[in-house]
Amino acid sequence: MTTRNLFLLPGDGIGPEAMAEVRKIIAYMNEEMAAGFTTDEGLVGGAAYDAHGAAISEADMAKALAADAVLFGAVGGPKWDSVAYEVRPEAGLLRLRKDLELFANLRPAICYPALANASSLKPELVEGLDILIVRELTGGVYFGEPKTITDLGNGQKRAIDTQVYDTYEIERISSVAFELARTRQNRVCSMEKRNVMKSGVLWNQVVTETHKAKFADVKLDHMLADAGGMQLVRAPKQFDVIVTDNLFGDMLSDVAAMLTGSLGMLPSASLGAPDAKTGKRKALYEPVHGSAPDIAGQGLANPIAMIASFAMCLRYSFNMVAESDRLEKAIANVLDKGIRTGDIMAEGCRKVGTTEMGDAILAEFKALSA
Amino acid sequence: MTTRNLFLLPGDGIGPEAMAEVRKIIAYMNEEMAAGFTTDEGLVGGAAYDAHGAAISEADMAKALAADAVLFGAVGGPKWDSVAYEVRPEAGLLRLRKDLELFANLRPAICYPALANASSLKPELVEGLDILIVRELTGGVYFGEPKTITDLGNGQKRAIDTQVYDTYEIERISSVAFELARTRQNRVCSMEKRNVMKSGVLWNQVVTETHKAKFADVKLDHMLADAGGMQLVRAPKQFDVIVTDNLFGDMLSDVAAMLTGSLGMLPSASLGAPDAKTGKRKALYEPVHGSAPDIAGQGLANPIAMIASFAMCLRYSFNMVAESDRLEKAIANVLDKGIRTGDIMAEGCRKVGTTEMGDAILAEFKALSA
Ligand SMILES: [Mg+2]
Ligand SMILES: [Mg+2]
């Protein structure tokens, strides 16, 4: 029997509540589908800081490196606002991304039909929206050195962050974008600031060369990143796959997510390079939302993004495409039935808590799998 | 009689057409109001490259430095897409910003009542919108050194851009934001990425200290820049003044502009420090829109952003507040009457060209000044 090793890192805030609903789905798939998932669980973020004084322990890092896939909840909260920069909750996620070499962050911006009215945009602009933002995740200004604050004396300090990109980094992220585009509408839009950044100039060159050498069948456009932000707000459906660097991807993927009106419901995947022997990619799946400390522990959290992240895990780490499709369909059906957590509550719908939402999706998943 | 020295840089594309409409208003103000404007004109962008092989000549730089205010049109176009990086059209604008030390970029995002339906957002979210984004303009990743592309051999290149901020840069831009907030709703939201950037950490500290020391009466909030992008899309009216760095300001001010549905109509101002002797700030005023080469020279361009930029010039460089108010009111009145250029045309309105739009605004301005 196949074994599939999952490492769960629920993290802080609503992370553990949301992860509990995924555990139910895993248990069902093991019992009824002989899916062969094994799970181990660790600490990350504030929870790891409280236990180990670090945002993730070395032992848990080793487990993450050994797993087929990592499911990550959320990190952070006011409790840890004043801890040292190096051990702040986000450092756990950054360490995972760096050590697992998860250079490709996949951020779908999909508008569930039942929620089109929840968008701040006019419904006709977002109904049926289906964008995939591919964000470079291990390079750029969040990691480049030097990265310092220096006291200059005379009351002045100087802060430095360094944006660095090498050819191979741009080549591999754009290759992921082109490959994914082939399974979709076959269109890629690359975004940078070549007019004011040297990294933008190189980005543009390497994407253009990679396209020409290996992906000439895909339609490629280039857009300045600030113009891209505007176009996302003006007419988001013009895009299929967007590929961009770490910082612009951070901004643009959040703007795109908010367009859908269902930010709390969006999943993400972070992928590494294929292993030379096994062909398997290191992978981490996480909801886009944060740890929402204000509602943590109250059974109010919406578990859909966490469950949808597990659906991405089924698809990208285990090639369980049919199961992934059914789980995503289960989410859409539950929303069509008017079942809502508080964050997406609307008139005429039925308000439920975290557990009820998870149970409803599991029931629908069972029905679709029968 | 007061003399007021304006240096006009119409630039490329639709810049010259839009500037011609401002010239009419200047002439009227000189004739009927003894405003005492003197004007000189130079080249910038592609036009300067064609004439001098540089994005702006040294002679024109000297005139810009000597003027009370610079009115700038737009630069760029496909004709200059392949010129060397150092002399590309945008380099002219960057040089002006740097040499005039225009560190504060003011980007109003205002929704004209007559155009609320033109936004991609639901009208109730943008009606009455009035945000001012204050963007740091001479520091950060667009200017920091090193800024290089290096050939590493083995087929690899490395691109580097450097984000640098010193205490004094953050102090002076946040002071401008706090001062402007006092003339508005008295609220400032500062945006950075302190969770992943050292410059974000310093930015947050210095804004907090500047607030405490000199502007404690202003309400101050902090937001991560990507969350800020989301909030702009979700509920833009929550903001009054937003202060942020060069790169985040580049992205966020464009997203905010697009929310208004009237991107082609938004002005901007870029201000320097007050002169120690005269108290006058160096200043440059420019429309937010680009050079629109596709419609250049056809009399189709919307001159409103250029005229609204001149209204900001009256307000900030010459303290002609009543005249500025009247000119802005003239624009709103013309829109209320249903007069539209092609870019903002709507059913039941009357479509006009650049000249007619400029004439209509001037007529309204005359009527209001009578
Ligand atoms: Mg983000
Ligand atoms: Mg911009």
C-alpha cells in the first residue's frame, strides 16, 4: 500500500481549529479510500517560540524536510508582537520556505459563484474569475543580503534590504508558470518594474528567453507591476497565469485575493524543484488568511481555506486529481446550499461554526465519493 | 507685481496636447487676474532624447531648478523602448525628482460624483472617496546602490537593487503626511513590511517617534503594505492620508487611483523641503496618466489630469487656494454637465476632444471667477 507522509503544522490562532477539520477528511480518506496517509504534527510560530524559544525547532524542521507534504495553518498574534525579529512567528514560515527551497508560490484567485456578491467589485467583473498567481518565494528583497539596520551616530540609523535575482531563479519560476498555463488557458503575464529596477530588467530578459527556448506555444505578455495592480482592479478576468517576483507577488496576490470577496477561503501551495531521483517536489500548503487571534479558540473560524489547501495538496503532491476535484466541488456545493461561517454570512443563509462547516464539507465529499 | 515662474515640460505623447489647455488657463489668469505667471518651456523624455541624446538636457535641468514650479506632461512611447537604460524617457523624470529633491509625492485618489459609476468597485464604496497617498519619492529601492547586473559566467547573471532608508528620510516624509492630515480628517495610516524588511522595521519606528514628538494630535495607524493593498480594494473610504515608501507607494497609489474609475483624471504633486531662506518648496506637478502614444496627436486626450495638476500647483506652490478651489470646481461642473472625452464617455453624455474639454473648463472657471 502507498504511504503518504503528511507533516501538520497548525501554528497559532485559528490554525489548530482549521487543521482539525482537515484531520477529519484525512481520517475518512484513510478509512474509506485506503489513502494511506500518515500524519505527524509539530509546532510553528508563536507556539514554537513558547515551547522552544524559536519560530520552529530543528526537530520539526527535520520532519518537514522528510515529509511528502507539509500542511501549515497560520502564525502570529499580539502575544508575540514584541519578540526578537529573528524568532518572530513569521520567521518559522520563512525558514520552511527557505530550507525546503519552496521557490514557487501558487496563489489561485477564484471567485465561488455563491459569493460573487461578496466582492467589492461589480459582480460581472468577478463572476467566474480564475487567476493563478505564481510568485517567486525564496529570492528577492525579503532574503537578499545585506539586510541590516546600522546606527550612523548623530541620531541617524540606516536600514538596508537587498533585492537579488540570479538567472536560474527567474528561469525556474517562469518554467513553473508556463507549465501551469498549459493546463489552463495557456497565457502568462509576467510583471516587474524594468523601468526602474535592474532586477526587473533581468527578470524580463530571462522570462523572454525561457519562453522562446521552451514554451513558445504559450502566449506571453509583460506588464509593469504597478500597472498590473491597476489592471487587476479594473478587469481581473483578462489574466490567466501571472508570474512575478517575491515582493510584487506578495502585493499582487493579496490584491487579487481580495477581488474575489472570499479572502478567508483561498488556499495556496508552495513548491520546490522536482527531486532528481523520485521526481517528487517538496511542498507546503497553507491558507492565505492569517491567524485571526481575535476569533481564535471560539469555534468561529472558517476552515474552507485550510480544506481547499488540502485539496491543492491532493492535486500537486499526490496526483489525486479526482479526489481534489471532488473536495473542491464539495466546498462549492456547501456554499451553494447557503451554509456560511460568520466571515461570509449573507442574508438568507445559515450561519454555522468551524466544526459544522467542516462536517458539512466532509458529508458532501462523502456523497460525491459514493 | 508678483512674478511666478513656471517651467513647462510637456514631454511625449499626449503631454503637449494636455499642456496646451493649461496654457490657456495661465493666459487667462495673467490677463484677467494679473497673476504674473511667466512661462518657459523645455524638453523631457523621448523628445529630449531625440534632440539631445539624454532624457533631459543640463540646460533644462538648470531651468527646472530655477523655477518656482515645474509642470510636467508625460514621457515615453514605443519609439524609445530600445534606447539605453540610462537615457530611457523615465530617466528624465527620475533625474528631476532626484536633483530637485522632491521627496514627497502627493497622490490624491478622489472620486468625482459624476463618475462614481465608472469605477469597477460598487458605487457605494467609492462615492465621495477622498484619499491622499503620500509616497516617499527619492529614496528606497529605485535609487539605492549597488544597482547592477553582473555576468557571473556559466550562463548566469545576477541583478541587484538596494532598498536604503535613513532616519531623516522617513522623518521628513512622515512630517509632510502628518501636516497634510491636519488640514483633512487628521488621520494617517503608515504602511510598510516590517515583518520581512529591515527598512520596514526602521520605517515603523521613525514614524512612531515622529508622531509622538510632534504630531500626537493626529490619529496614527500602521498596516502591512500588502494588507493595505487589500483594504484599499475592500473598503477604501476607511483611509484619510496614507504614508508609505517609494516602491509600496508606486503600487498602492496606482491601485487607489484605479479605484476611483477616473485614472486619466488624477493629478499629482511632488514637493521638496522648504527653502531655508524663502520658505518655498521646489515642486513638480504632473498628471498620473502616461503618454498614451496610441492616441497622441489626434486631439482625443483628456486634459483634466493636467489641468487638475495645475490646480494643485496653484494651491501648494503659490498659496492661491481660492483660485485652486475654483479650478477644481470648474472641472467637477463640466463633468456634471455631461461633457466627456472618449476615455470617460458614458451614455447620454456629449463626447468632445481635448480642445473642447479645455475650453469648457476655462469657460466654467471664468464664470466662477466673475
Ligand atoms: Mg502578501
Ligand atoms: Mg506606479
